[in-house]
Amino acid sequence: MIGIGLALLVAVLWSNGEIAYSKITKKYDRTNVYLYSFFIRTIIYLGVVLLFSRQLFGTFELNVFQSTLPIILCDLFASLVVNIAVYNGKLSVVSPIMAAYPVLNIILGVLLLKEKATVIEIILVGLISLSIILLAMNQTKSDKAPNPLKGIIFSIFYMLLAAFSIYFEKTIYNNSISMYDLYYYKGMIYLIASLTFSLIILFSPIKLKKPSFDIIKGCGITPIGNVIDSLALTMGNMLIITPISSLYSVFTHYTSRFVLKEKIHWKEKIFIITILLSTLILITINVLK
């Protein structure tokens, strides 16, 4: 039950982060966005380790680092890809595509992690995932998307990276590696990435812009959601947590109507209602277990 509640909180945070991030990708050059995104992630991830484990610079364990590296690489490349997807495509299109990763998590969870799911749960998760995909396929064109095809292609890349990142993360928890171990090494890798982009800006014609509130908000909300999502994964079944957290795309659709002035077609409303009802039933089933 706690895991489900955390997953719902993650959906709200990711939705707000996606809206804010979409706005800054249109205002700031990509290098500046990457720099501040990586730097803020470093602060958040290492801050979590320092706050809860009370030890930041402990003994480096090569085997633990190797176990967490696939997750970190997926997360790192996903943070690069999402910028390209959101910049080139309409948010109401790329968001549900990126959120369709539960389709792959179902396969990975059942076949590789040996997680058990009832027929009803599988059907509901399938309905959520299918509705998200159909939502992406039934969009109206928008002048705000400079290269919609490119946006869709990179959103699919993000979906794949997100699915495998969650799968790898669940496997390390099953192998007694804590989420604090994960965020220790995540923070260190993002620190290196931050320094790398600092050098790129220093030795290139690109100018470093002062961080605004929009930058801090756009780059900070999502990693906070990532931490909470990791906590949810330690408490619940991957087949249940991932489709609920992917509900953020529904919130994004409603929020984008007011913030980004994007309209929702009647077909989109049908898919959104399907996602909401399926998730509500899924939550009810798990509460009654």
C-alpha cells in the first residue's frame, strides 16, 4: 500500500517536472540544460545518501559499482534523450510514449524476475499500457513541434532506457544492494558528468547562463521523483509500481492544457479515462489483498 502511494506521488512529481522541463528546453541551449540538470541531480542524489545513510565518502566497492552501472548508464542516457524528445516533439505526444515502459517491464518482471501477477492484474496493466500507446498515436499536429518524427523516435529510446533501468534496479534490490548504494554511485557519475559539461562550456563558444527558477524547477523535480520511485520499488511489485508511476503522462495531458495551451481531442479523453479507471481498479485489488 505504501509503495502504491509513493508511486502516485512519483506520477505527480514527474508530470510537473516534465511540464517545467518542456518550457526550459525552448528557452535555454541544450548544453546549459544538461549542465544544470546533471549538477542538480548530483546534489539531490548525494544529498539523499548523506541524509539517510550518514556516510558519503565510504569505501569504494567495485562489485557494487559494477552492479549499479547498468542502471546509472540507462539513467544518464535517458536524461540526454529526453531533452531531444521534448524539444522536437509535442509534449502530449512524446510524454505517453515515454511512459509506455510498463509494457516492457511486464515481460521483464514475469520472465526474468519471476514475479507473480494475476490474470486481472496483467489485463489491467495491459490496458494502461495500450491506452498510453494509443494516446500517442491519436494526436493532432502542432506548430510547437519543430520535428515531430525525431521527437517520437527519441521518446521511444527513452521508453526502452526507462524500462531496462527499472528492471536492473529491481534486480540489485533482490541481490541485497540498497538504494543508498545506488544513489551513492549515481551521484558520483553525475558529478563527473557535470564537470565534463562545465569543461565543454569553458572551452567552447557556448555561454554559461545563470540558473533561473525555471531551470532549478525543471531540472530538480524529476530526480526527486526518481528517488521516491526507487523507494517505491523497494516496497512493491515492479508490475504494479511501474504502471502507476507511468500515470504521470495523464497528469501531463491535463496540465499541458493550461500551461502549454495544448488541446485534448475526444479520442485522447477516452484513453485517459481508460488509464484512470484501470489504475483505480489495480490499486483497489492490491489494497484488498
